[in-house]
Amino acid sequence: MKYKSCAAILLILIVLLTACAPKEEEVFDNPGGAFVQGDADLTEPSDAETQPETETETESSPTDTPQTEQEEKPSQPSDEPITDDTEAEDPDSSVSSPPLKDNTIVDIETDLRWFGRTYATSGTHYFNWTESGFVFTFNGTGAEATFESNAPGGKNTPYIKIYVDGRAGKSVAITDSMQTVTLCEKLKKGTHTVRVVKRTNARSSSVGLMEITLYKNGTIEAPPAPKERRIEFVGDSITVGYGVLGNSSTTEWSTETEDGSLTYAALTGKALNAEYNVIAISGRGLAHNTGGDTDQLMPYLYTRLDDYNKKDASWDFSKFAPDVVVINLATNDHKTSSPQEVTAATMSFLQTVRKQNKNAYIIVAYGLMGTTMESALKNAISGAGDSKISFLSLPMATDKVLGHPAKSAHEKAAKLLEAEIRRLTGWTD
């Protein structure tokens, strides 16, 4: 038994010694200090994004790289370039946030040129009359603007029209009390000019500019200078473009069918390369309005800044001195006023216009929707005794929408009016 016990003890010692001996495949040389497998996190650069996730999970050892050290490593910013090579992402924005596109705020009073009867109130600049608005020039790729409106919606929704580098762009309905609109985007980087006009009338709704932002560090430049020739148009629904966007199936008026840029007034102004103001309100007359009332007649509104949106403010006539004033009124008087009343009202109005525009040619244009008051208007001109006041008979509109001249009728009238203005002024291209 003694020998058996010793043999058992000896066998146990042999097994223990064998287990503790190093295995041959785990012994290797490390000449020149080559890194040992499992030490990669200690000898390679610490940029975690350069290493595949599987490498960290399978080859890092808790003994070589403590778990606490892995958690405390700061994440490295991505070196991948953004897709738009014109600007880098804002360094303060988070990686998950999109690049900022609006980063240059424009001073809407000093960096823009306003036209029409406009005004500023509490940081917002209003341009409510038909074809009034602003123009600016910038170097960059795009711009957006924030507008304010009384935004009534429905039939009276205000619309603006955007021109980029002389080309007519989109029309936009301002349906919210505050609305941001992309004026232009993805332009070739360089100098661009943007012109924004209100295509709908002042009586229906207001629009004010609150802010303009240029995309991607755009820079503002001097706006284009106003054109030397100046024309003022005074009128009613014809001149604001009532129904001009409609067609034979249009049965009801709304501002959606209204576009002052397609009227005889705008077409004439553009053909003559002139600055032009439109002072026109639907339903207004000389002696009576279309409903027979005398509230806010056009001769009164002519002296006001914007009576439908800014009460009791007079217009400063020194801000726009026209070479030509075109008056297209009396259509709304034909059922509610006598010829004698129209003659008297016209004579009084012509005196007002002349007082404010001492050297302008004054053209009384009439006839697109009827000739009932033609003689009354001619009598007023004769009574004025002013050699620079004349009458122009416009062609009766045969194409109509909602009883008003269609686009084709406006185009015919514009050609006739352009020729008459050239004859009086001697303007040539």
C-alpha cells in the first residue's frame, strides 16, 4: 500500500507539472519590437473611426485596453467632405444637423431698392399696391424671405411674383400671417438680381417684408438703379388685372385670377423700359363707386399713401415724379353717375394731378369696357385747357373673363398706349 500511495502522489505531481509547462505554439520571437497580437489599441493611432468595429470587439483585451479607457476616448470628427463644395458645415453644429443654409441677413431698408407706394412699420416694410415691391442684387447661390400679411385666405389671399435675373419665376400665395418663402436657390455662384412684386391689389390684403437671408455666406451688393423713364398708372379693376388669369370656365373672382403684371399698364411700362407705379383699386370711380357710394373715391385714394392698410397717411409726391400719368377711370361710374358729374369730378381730379406733377404728360385712357363716359371725359379735358393733357380711346375688349379684359385685350391696349406715349415724349429705344 505504501508503494501504491507514493506512485499515486508521483502521478499527480507529473500531471501538475505537465499542465504548467508552456505550449510550443504559444512561444514566439518578437524581433525589433514588433507589436504583439492584442496590443493594437496601444500601438496604433487612437482614431477609433479608422478601425472596424469588429477589430475592437475581437482583438482588444481587457488587460491591454481597460474598458474605462475605451469609454473615455473622445469621438473624432469626420473628415469626409460635404457634398456642396462651396461652403463647409458650421463647426458649431452637431454632426447630425444639416448644414446651415441661411447665414447672411440683409438690411431690408438700406440694401434693397423699393418701388411703388411702400412704407415701413415696426421693422416690417409693406408693399400692398399692385406691382409694388423691391429689388436687390447679391453674390451667392440663393436667398429666402420672410413675409407678414393679414392673410385673410380664401378669395382675398395675397400673391407675390418673383423674378430672378430678369426672368419671371414662381408666384407664391401668402397664406400665413408669417411665411418664409424661397426666392431662389441652387443658382450658379455669382451675381444675381431678384425682384419681388405684389401681383394682387391693396384692397384685398397686405404683404410686408420682414427679413431676407442669403444662403451660404452670400454677400449683398448695390441694387440696380431705377430707370430714367417714369410712368404712373391710375385706375380700377382693369388696371389691377381683375380676372386676367382666368379663362372661359372661370365663374367666380378671387385674387388667384388676378395678376397686375399682365395688364396693359405693366406691359406698357416694360415695353418702354420705364419705372412705373400702379395706383388702382377695384370698384372705385371718379364721382361714384360701382355700388353708387362715394367712399374712398379714386381721386381721394390718389393722394393717400395706402388708405386701405394705413389710414390717414398722405402720399409724398416727391418720392416719384412721373414723366407720364395715365388715368383709366369712369368705368365704375357709368351706371351710378351722370355725365355731368363725371365731367366735374374729372376736371377736379386733373387739377390735383397737375398740381402734383407739373411737367408730366397726362393721358386719359378709356374704352376697354365701354364708351358710355367718353364724351364726359373729353369735356373735362377740354375744360382743363392744358395742352399736355390728352384723351386716348382704348380698343373695346372682345375677349373677357368675368366681364373684364382678358390677357389678349390687355396686350392690344398696351401696344396702342405705348405708341401714344412714344409720340408724346419722343422716347425711342
